[in-house]
Amino acid sequence: MLKIDKKDLKIGYHLLHNSRQPLSQIGKKVGLSREVVGNRINRLEKEGVIIGYPTFINSGCLGWGLARFYYTFKFVSPKIKQEIIEYFINSDIVTLVAELEGCYDLLINVYVNSLRTFEYPSKYRDLLSKFSSFYEQTQKKFRKYIDEQKMIAIHKSELFDPIYLLDNKNLSRSSIHWPPFPIKNVQIDKLDYEILKKLAVNAKVPTVQLANDLNVTTATIKNRIKRLIDENVIGKFGIIIDNSKTGYRNYNVEINLNNYDKKHDIIKYVRKYQNIDGVFQSFGQGVDLNFSYTLKDNKELQEIINDLSSEFPDAIKNYRYFSWEKYLKYNKVPFNE
């Protein structure tokens, strides 16, 4: 039986804020030695609680536009489903692949355009044409297995501090807006690009290793990373937690509005929920708002939905919800040269 205690959750909380911070720094925050923190993190990795260390990159600063696709399959065999998943995982313009449970079966994020920074490899200078080719190929290969597909674009996000991990209802919530405003166009060169590629899949990669791999000094790496942070290209160094191992589940509620003027009233209202992770404003096929929560069970989700329905009976046209079952790929710089 997997045992996760309050110290483990506190360590997870601080890793979510900055997974590159020294273990000694985390130790001071949770009241443990550096060695004990390291041992606990190793155990959480081994037991599949921590499943990755992504770097959250503000792709909008670099001119990279994202589209999100949801898929619901017809009855397909496990073999066909795995073939579809591997196809998306192996695509170099797909940044996220996740299995879902509920109204959808699979979610992917896809880069659709990149118009700036001549230093990128030439085949990524115009991702719009590459996306068009990707879309056509996907339809030809797998359309007969897809019952429903939906594409949306998320244009504003508010991400909340995961204080539920600290089990302290007296803490006030903080949040960050993503992308940060105002967005400014940031030019990066080949070295910046290579640093981002490595940090995207492992936020904890040591500075010395980066310097050796890229044949530059550690001082250069530190200065480049600092600039990317200061320019808001790098949002934070985080982790991905398999919440099914911590007694929680990740849920999303999509809302299609009947009265669009009530949008900001609803956003203001949902901020009261302690277990809310994010508020996402989008445009696309019947999804105006998307709220993500980390909850203990479906009962808590239904209580939130009923509360929203009671508070805004005429504003909400309909809603759908799903839970995240498994991350299969997360890489904000997936391009292969």
C-alpha cells in the first residue's frame, strides 16, 4: 500500500513551484534534511507519484500558437488505440498527449504557427503549413475510428497555487496569469533554443550538464536561463504528479455560455474553490470557459457543478466534464531536427 504523508505532499508543493531549487532549500521549508528530501523524492519517482519534470514555457512570447484537440473514439481495439497514441507522441508538433475519462478519450496540444526568429530550423519557420499537413494525415489515417473531434484555442489562463497539498484551509490562494501580460515578442537564438529543448523534458537537468552538452560555460548557461526567465519565456520549472497516487483526481469542467456577459462573474465566483487549479478562457466549438480542479472524487465535482448551476441558472447553456487519466507526452519544445 502506497503511503504518502504530509511531508511528501509539502515536498510536492515546493517542487511544483520550482523543481530546480536546491534540495537544501526545500528541506528548510519542510523541516527535513537535504538527504531526507532527496530520498523522499527518489521514492516518489520510483513509486510513480512524480512522473515528470517539465519546464512551463510561454510559447506565445516566441510566436508559437497552440491548438487543443479532443477526441472521442468509436469502438476501437487496444491495438488501434495504441497506434493512434503513438502517432501523436511521435509527431514533432504535438506538445501534449493525455488519456481522458468522461466525455472525451484523448487530448492533444498542437503547435499551429511560428512566424518569428530566423534561428529555428527552416522546416519550423512556417508551422501553419506543417500543421495543415499533420491535420490531413491524421484524418486520412484515423478518421474512421473517430466518433467526435473538437478543436479549441485557449487564449487566457489563470493558474492557482496548489495549496490543497498543504492541507491548510486558512491559507489564502495566489495565482498567476498565463500568458503574462503584456506579451512581448522575444527573439531567441540557436543556443537559447537548445537550452529550452533540454529543459522542456527535464527541468532538473544540472547546469553543468547543460554546459557540457552544449559546449559552453556554466556561466553562459546561468545567464541564458536567467534572461529567459526575466523575459517570461520560462514560466516555471515544475513537476507532473500522478494524483491518483495521492488520493486525488484531476477534473476539467467545460462551460458553454448562454449569457456571455456573465463570463467574468462566473470566473470571479469559481476562484473561491480551494481545489481549483486553473481558469481557462477559450474559443472554439462550444467551449467558452474551462475550469480544472484537483478533487478527491466525483461527488466533490458534482457539488461544484450543482453550485454553479444554482448560482448562474440562466448564464450557462451546458457543460461537459472529464478527468485526466494518464499523461503520455508533455514537451513544450518537441521539434526534432
